[in-house]
Amino acid sequence: MSARISRPMVALLALGIVAAILALDLATAGAPDLFTAPSAFALGSGAAPTGAHCTGS
Amino acid sequence: MFLRRASVLLIALGFTLFAFVMAGPRAGLLVMVGLGFGLVLEGLRFGFAGPWRMIVTDRDGRGLIAQLIAIALVAAVAFPLLAANPGELVPAHAPVGIAMILGAFVFGAMMQLVMGCGSGTLVNAGSGNLVGLIALAGFIGGSFAGSLHLGWWTGLGALPVLSLQGMLGAQLGLIVTLAGLALVAAVTVARAAPGKRMPPRRLWIAALLIAALALANLVIAGQPWGIVYGLGLWGAKIAQAGGMDLGATAFWAAEGNAARLSSSILTDVTSLTNIGLLIGAFAVMRWRAEPGAQTQPLTPASYGAVLGAALILGYSARMAFGCNVGAFFSGISTGSLHGWVWLVAAFAGSMLGIKLRPVLLRPASVKGAFA
């Protein structure tokens, strides 16, 4: 096989993988509840951050 | 060209709007931050793994100096911000331990094999690099697998979480951090060849923009920039959809992680910036008149080696409590001692990876090429 896969094609595949994960997630976890969405900025919100980070265990 | 560029804008703005509508303003803003990271990393060719290789192989310290400038700029703002707002902002602190050091060493080696680190893997995949796409799949699987064994690895022995703020206070901690970065810069300058010491204008601009985006990430999300958690979460979502009971695992049964697992990816900070970063890199590649050539074709065995290395890359990033972004960039810029230990261990690993690279990654003959 000597065909070369172009960069745009590979990039679209990468976006497709992410889109598939998002679709799978929306189908299983459902859409987020907008009524519990955090304020735009954590700084000044008065609330503790609830996100997870790579440094956590 | 107009249609191509219009489609790029549609994808970038469309996903930002989608996140905003589905998950609220913070989600939309974090996608924009991620887009910014992708645009800068790919558009201005600011990287992590490449400069670590260049200082060793070519005595070119410009990329590494740019990294240190960006980290110093973030630290100068993040230290006082974190000290003044402890209830709203959290640093990227993690414990130094046996597994953490081993993980950082292995990560450093593997990132030279897959030709990209945490952020680099996303940038490479988004910009259409075939090795990057394979690495992304491996990284997702590896970081998820690493999460399943993290408790065992940390049980091998670890110090308490130590930070420069905790040991010295915010002001002195910042001074020591900046001094440490200056020391690394001095060693880099001493090692670099004449003419390869001072970053060009492009990298100065990139360092400034990366620092601004990292600070925006902190102010919006309440936590520093990270990569690995989001990729591991994607792997966990796939495993759960496949029927795996993750509630029986220590990591995913923990309160915060269980909440992320049962919630939408659109509410996960690192997932949002990761997706934005990928789209940003894609946008830069598609915006150009010529997308550029695909990476050099490799032998099938070499592609297998890339996939294996990427699995280990993701796994070791979990062991090390982060990759070049979460541990090195964000760890050091927010005062974590583990960030400094990560730097030393990963750089040693990177030197090993540079030696392994020509052995494991072999170009295919034109006849046998399939990339």
C-alpha cells in the first residue's frame, strides 16, 4: 500500500474521534443542567472550584 | 480557499457556541481558551518535547528558554492571585513520590518517541499528523489505564504534598521559583550554541500569549491548565459505555472523579480546553494555503511502537500527576515542588527517548509506505 493519508484527512479523523466521544457521552450522561452551571469566572464567584486536575488523585 | 476558511471558522465558533448553550458561559470561555492554546502552539510553533530534544541534539536552547519565560510570567501573577483567593482558586500541587519520579522519567522518554507531549499530542493530531492521531488514541487509553492503578503506585511511597508557598510563604516562594527558572535558563544558555540562545520574536510572542491563556484558564476555571485528566476521563467514558463497572475502582469511585464520570464532558474543565486546543490546531492547519506534507512514513512495526509508546505515555502521565502541562508548566508556575522534580526526572527520560527514537522509529521504504 503506498497511498499517503493527507493532513486534512487525519485531522478530520481526530475531530471525528472527539465528536464520537462527545456523542457517546451525551447519550449516556445526558446534557448538562444549565441551572447548576457555574458562573463565568471562578475568580470572584465566591465558590470553590469543583473541577478535576491531573495533579489530583 | 474562502469556503475552507469559512468552514474552519464555523467549526471553531460553532463548538464554542455549542458549549456555551449546553453547559453555560464558563464552558464557552474555556473552549475559547483552548482554541487560543491551539492557535498559539500550532501557529507560532511553540512546543515542549521538540525544544527538549533540540537543546540536547542541536544545542538549540531558544524553545526551552521560551518555555521558562512563559512559566515565569504565569508564576509572577499566579502566586499572588492564589494567595489572595484561596477559596476560589486552587494550585496544581501534588506529592513527590517514587512512582511520580518513575512516571515522569518514563513520560520524558515516551514523549520523544511519539514526537509530542500532552499538549503536543493534541496539537499534532489536530493539525493532521498521523503519528499524533495514533498517539492520541494511545494516550487516551493509557491515561485511563493509569488511573486504575494510581493507588497502587502512590502506595509505593510518597512525601506529603509540598509547595514553595507552604514552606516559604507566597512572596519568598515566588522569588525562589523565579530564581530556579533563572538557574535553568542559565544552564540552558551555557549549553546552547552561539546564535541559539535568545528566542526569536515569534517565540517571545508565543510565550506571552501562552502565559496569558494559562492565567485566563486559572481565573475562569479556578484551577491551572491541564491535559491528562480530560483524556483519562474520555477513556473512562468509553470503558463505562462498554460495560465496565468503574464504581468498583478506587480512582473513579472517589467523590470528585465519580461526579465527573456521571456528568457531561462539557462540564469538565480539561476536556473543554483539550477539545478547544485540538480545534485550534486544526484551524491553523486548514487556514494555511498549503496544509503541509504528512509525516515521514514509518514501517508498520514503528507505528506499533508509536501506539505502545503513547499508551505508556498516558499511563506514566497519571503516575507522574500530570504531563508537561499539568506537572511541569502548571506545577512549577503555581509553586508545586513536584513540578521541579518532574522537570529533572522527565528531562533525564527525554535524553533516553532521544537515543531510543532512531532505534524504534524506522522510516518505511517508499514501496512499503502506508502513511
